Amino acid sequence: MSTVKRLSPIEEMADLLARRPTVEEILAFRLSDGALDRARELLAKSKDETLTADEGHELDRMIVLDDIIGLIRARALENQTPPRMAIRTRHMAHERVG
């Protein structure tokens, strides 16, 4: 009987980035059900004030990772603007000014 090692949320994100994902893959990225279940469990314990110190650190890391994922998605969206559209937008802005 073999056991499958569950990746941490940070390892899940690292695996995605190591594959050099497309913008679409970055935007579609979701943590595994196991990671989401663990986050819900930690949040519930936090609300009930029953977190251990180690669990508190784990929750803190998950919160930071969530912030990082949000920032990566925002940057991916910024970089998704087609080059022609960006050039046309700049040209139109120049026409209005000039």
C-alpha cells in the first residue's frame, strides 16, 4: 500500500510556475481540493481560537500565498493586452492631445 505525498500549496504554485504556464493557465490555476479543505479547516480553527502556533504559521503562509497568486494573476492580465491594441490606444490618445 503506497501513500501519495500531498503537495503544500506553495509546492503546487511552484510546480505551475516551473512549467512556464501561459497566461490562460495562470488565470485558471486553482489550489487542489486538499489545500482548500485545509485552508477552510485552519480558518475555522482561527475563528474558534483553537489554532496551535504551527497551524497559525501555516495559515499565515497560505494568506501570503493567496496574496502572491492574486498579484501574479493581475500582472498576467496586464500583460494579456494584445500589442496592436496597445499601439492603437496610444495612437488614439496622441490624436486627442495633438
